[in-house]
Amino acid sequence: MDGRRFQETVVPRQPRLLLQGVPLHLIQRGHNREACFFREWDYRVYLDTLDEQARRTACSLHAYVLMTNHVHLLASFRDVHRLPDFIRGVGQQYGQYLNRRRRRCSTVWDGRYRSSPIADERYLLVCQRYIELNPVRAGIVGRPEDFCWSSYLGNAGVRPDGLLTPHALYSGLGDNPQERYRAYCGLFDQDLSATELEELRRAANANCVIGKAPSQPPGLGSAGSPDRPAGD
């Protein structure tokens, strides 16, 4: 060796994009990919928590699915910079409940949530279907309507879901609720393409925009970092 001191190369984390007026695909995983829901009441408490924190942070939820060890959300914010506050509020409130119920003191959620701004409107309803088809891809059910812990039943008109705020693109599927329900259900007759799946997963794994990003407004923020790819 020549005696020189070598410094470790540190790769900076990619900042999380916060684009005002752009919906976000959000993924929160259980710590070490461990389960975060253990019985029916846990799912119900989490949905109540989502509702409370969404109201507090002026967040509109368009779609969601609660899997055993992770959650997908499709959301818009009146002020997108409330995103970290929303994620923190949901995580802390539900985590405290679960630790009390299970008489433990441990981390429920992975520290790095994923967020992908959906700048390309063509991907909005694609992402919504991607989220609601998660239990089907995982082999839990054969049809999205057979899974009760997702927004599909509300968006398809099977049952009311007070958590949901329809996005304008969803509302544009028909002139009245029945037309919208039929049109929305019809979207599920066709599988998501390999290109669509690849784009959504690429963006989620890298915390980057889906489609072409609009001009970044003042106050573009950073609130996290990319995580390792891990499928859905």
C-alpha cells in the first residue's frame, strides 16, 4: 500500500419528489417485511386511522389495498408537502395501537416508504387497478371483488366506502354512478400489460415519477429515499 488514506464513497439518496397537484402511489411495508395485520380488527383499526389522518392532512384517497405485510395507497393532497405528516400520523397511530394490543414494544413499519407521483394521467387508472389487483397477483383471491380489504368494492359500486374520494378521471368514466361502475368494472376485463407493470414497479422502487414530470414548482421537497426493489 502507498499509505494514502482512502475515503468511502457515499452515494447520495435520491430526494423524494413532491409535485403539487399530482396524485401519488404510496407503499408502506412492515418492518423487515413482517406482518402488520394479524386479525380482522387490525384491518378495521387501520382503515379508521387512514380516515382520521386523511381528514387531518387534507388527503383524498382514491384507492387502497391492505395486504398482510404492506399497504398500497393512491392519494392526492391539497398541499402535497403534508405527505410526510400523513405517513407519520398513520404509522405512529396504528403502530401504537398494535403494540398495545400485542403487548410489545417494536417497530411496525419499515422506515422508508415509497412514493411515485403519477404525472402521466394515462397511468392514474392503471395504478388504481394495479393496487386493487394486488391480492389477485398474490394468489390470495381469484377476483378483486373477493378481497374485502381494498377499495375495489367501493370503486366498483358493490358497497359504499366513505374513505374514497373519486379522482376526476374516475368520475369521467360515466355521467352517473351506475355508468361509472360499469365502465370501471369493464377496465378489469383486460390484464395490465407487462409494460404497465414494469413502469409502475420501476417508479415505486426508485421513488420516481410515473410518466413525464411537470415543471417543478417552488418548494419541491425531499422526504425520504428509494428502497430496494421488492415486487409488488
